Amino acid sequence: VAESFGLPYLSAYLDSVGSNFSHGANFATAGSTIRRQNTTIFQSGVSPISLDVQLVQFSEFHTRSKIISKQGVFHKLLPKEDYFSKALYTFDIGQNDLTAGYKLNLTTEQVKAYVPDVLLQLSEAVKRVYDQGGRTFWIHNTGPVGCLPYVLDRFLTSATQLDKYGCGSPFNEVAQYFNQRLKDVVIQLRKQLPLAAITYVDVYSVKYTLVSQAKKLGFELPLIACCGHGGKYNFNNSLRCGGKITVKGKEILIAKSCGNPSVRVNWDGIHFTEAANKWIFQQITSGSFSDPPLPLKMACHLSKDGAMNKFR
């Protein structure tokens, strides 16, 4: 997104020392969920910085930017005050909420049962940003969880659960249910927030196309992690990408990268490769998978009366 606008990459909010936030900030952390999880990062790998914590961070960032940006060198490192109302707010979260249930040995139906509550909290998060002046939102749905090596390795119980492309059908069913309900939430938000421009982006369809048609699109082995070690999917939860073992007092790198990540879909069993992410972005930036179907470059355009062009 940053590259497409000719902007530098966003600094992470938590990387506070020496960072430049003049073009915005990234509040995401690895393993984040929408709902708080009743577990620790050591038990489940889920981040303690859930969406509600990120919202507190955003609020503090917004408030302090108004004050500090007027002092000395900081005016070059923080956003201008009017940037907050002109900014594009992107939300891509929810997948970890789904897998969190499976880590607790919940059934697919039990995971689906708490999806409405997860989406209620996401809806409230968007409203809170709106209340602080946010007007333009780009909201991604969640991807095909059942096509991720770590899900297939850790949670799959039967070969009959695989679809014709090798993805886990129950997990993708949950993702599709989440996405259907998310679209309903977006429709309601548009009614509740009349000055907001909210774009729903169907990332699921793009990612599933990449997995199911990988060879045709110039990729290979879509369900096999590029960086990992062992097993059917080159994924070992105890020895993830970069993992080492000690032999005779010497550390040896075991979980190595594959030779050519540029033709692989999955990087470490959990995340997509840069090449895959670039392809995915190229599909969604045109607006072909968005509702309304406008390109990203039009997301922040305003008409003369201040209303959003995409609803004209």
C-alpha cells in the first residue's frame, strides 16, 4: 500500500526510538486477535496486544501527536493534525481469533458460535476510530485458514476433510462464515457512520485463487512452507523457520529457507511470501475484489461537500 502511494513504509508504533511517524503508524503485532484471549503468549503464541489495546495506543498516539508535534524536531516525525481525518485506516485482523479456538480444542461449530461477538468488537473498534475523526476505512476479510501449513499440520484430523486442492474444508468453512458476517457488519456500519467510506476487500477469494491455481500463476507447492523443517508440509511447530539444534555443542540451522522463495506461496507455514503478498496486492488494488468496486487510489478522495466519492 505504501509503495503504491509513493510513501515510505509505516513504522511500527511499538518501535518508538528513532521512528518517523509523519506518514502514519502501524499498530499491528504478530499474533494479534480482535478479542482478548484468556491465555498467555507463552501458552498459545497469541499476542497480548489485542485490538482493544491497539485502539488505546492509537488514541494516545493521536492525542500526543497534537501536542508533541508542535515541539522542536518532532514536527517532522509525527503526522500533521489534519492527517488523522484524511488517513486511510486499514483493518486486517480476525484469522487468529479463529485459530485460537482450535488451539483450545473447540469444534468448528463452537468456533463459529463466537464469531458474532468477535465481529461486534471489530465493529466497535471502527466506530472508535470514526469518533476520533477517521473517515476512510479499508477492511479486509480473512483468508482461507484451511490452506495454511500450520493449520493443516496441527489441527487436521482426517484426509476426508481436505478439498480437491488439499486445503482443510472445515477451517475454510469457518473463514467463509466469518467473512459473510463481516460483510453484514460493514453494511450496518455504513448506515451508522454516514460520513465514512468503508471498503470491504475480499482477500479470501484472491488467496484461494492463488493456492488453487498456483502453477498457472507461476507459483509452486502452495501448501508447503518455504522455510521450515520436516513433515508433510515442511512445518514443525517446535522447530519453526530459523530453528536450530545443538549437536556436540555446536548450533546447526535446521529450519532453512527454500532455494527460491519468489515462486513459493507460503513462507513459514503461517505467513505468505513477499512474492505471494505482492501478487495478492496487485489483484486487490484495482478494486476488482472490493465492495464498492473502486481502486485503492480512489479510497481517500472527497467530493466538494465532504462526502466520500465512492458513495456518489
